[in-house]
Amino acid sequence: MADKILTPKQMDDAERLAKILAKVPKERKALVTMMVSAFIAGAEAQAQLNASSGPATYKQ
């Protein structure tokens, strides 16, 4: 992964997520981690789609 400078807000969000994940029971941790990873991957994919084609618009 390339070095990336995070904003203070991103760091706060990451810390909050880490604290939430630390509270997840051991038997559920794999499932929750998988769900979080899928959400983050989807958000990253959406950001790349928006960056390459400009803002998404809906036309009827």
C-alpha cells in the first residue's frame, strides 16, 4: 500500500472503528471484520468510479 497522509477526521474515524472492533466478541470477530472490509472496498470502488467519470448523476 502506498503511503497516504490521513486527515485528523480520518484518524478519528479509524480510531473509533478500532475501538468498536475491539469490543466484538471473539466468535463474531471474523464475520464483523469481513463485513467492514467489504464496506470499505465498496466505498473505495465507488470513489474510484466517481473520480474517473466525474460526479454520478441520475437521468430518467
